[in-house]
Amino acid sequence: MKIPTWSYSSISLFDQCPKKYYHLKVVKDIKEPESQAMLYGKDLHLAAEEFVRDGKEMPEKYAFMVPLLEKLKALPGEKYCEYQMGVKRSPAGYHMTNFFDPEAYYRGIADLLVINKKENEARLVDYKTGKSAQYADMKQLKLLAAAAFVHFPYIKKIKAGLLFVIAKDFVTEEYEITKRDEYFAEFDPIVERLGVAIESGVWNPKRNFTCKNWCAVLNCVHNGRG
């Protein structure tokens, strides 16, 4: 069974609803409109990227982020903003590849990756615009850390965190290179389910929190607007 290229967002979409994944990612006959929250998040991420990488002045509406980002800029090491990582998988293990490689197994983008060669350590930060860190999802961070270990194999430890820039909260975890393959393997069951769906052509709808008011797949039996 051929495993398709996946990212954390795409595999999460499939887990949420296979039918929705089919329409948005496979046949692409439906495009999900960008909400105001999504547009705000994109704009904020760009402002953070340009502030850290280029030293560009922060727009006034995002000035609240400056003290947080100044601390990140002060971290020792080389800064990689919106760093794109492609990973290939073979019987021999996981290997670095170009983000756009059609044979890539996994793709991920790190908002900020700080590589400290002297200490063989890295910092990994993902910006979040949620108003609360109560339900912080660390799984995406774990995948990005695993990919970073592939791209920078001399790094032995990664201190990572979800930075909730509005809530001013920082949820952290540490990852070790010795567990890199375990981090990827946690996603094997759902990735294999995706492979089965592609091979069989069966994309069953799955009721979820987006059905009633937000899902763009209007021809689904669970859609509240269809």
C-alpha cells in the first residue's frame, strides 16, 4: 500500500472527516473559504516572521507581540523562520528531502527554529492566536521536532513550545533525538487508514463539530446547511 504525502493539518482533516478530506484534498472540487480568524492568523504569522528574520518594524496592531518575540530573537543560534521540512521514509529509516519532493512522506513548516550548534540543541516555536492555551495540542509540535531531527541530525535535544501570543502563555515540551522514530510512529495508524481510503476509494462521512455551521461540504448527510 502506497502511503500518500501528509502533513499534520491534512492528517487531522482526514481524522475529522474522511469525506471532507476527499473533497478538499483529493478531488479538490470544494474550496473551504478562509475565515476572518484564519486571515488574521496568516497576517500575524507573516508579521512575526519578518520581525524576527528581517528586523522589519512590527505593525502597530501586532505590537503586543514585540516583547515576546524580542526574547526569541535573543536566543543563541541561527534563526530559521517558516522553515519548510520534507521527510522521506524507507526501510532504512527517515531521510531529509526537499519540502516539495513529490515522494516526500511528511511535510511540515516550523514557525521558528533556532539551531544552537555549539550546544547541539534547538528551540522550536509555533505561534498560536487562540485566546486560551487550555486545550493546547502538542502533537503538531512533536512531528515538527521529529522532522527537525532529520534535517539537523547533530541536534540531540529540542526545547519546543506553543506560544499563545494573545493569551501570553507558553506551553512547552522537550524532545530527544533517541525518540525521533517513535514520534513519527505515533501517527502510523491514521496514516495507514488514509492509505486504505485512497486504495479502496471509500471516504465515509464522520460527524464532527464543524458539521452544523462551518463545513463547506454541503452534500453531506451531516451538514446542517446542506
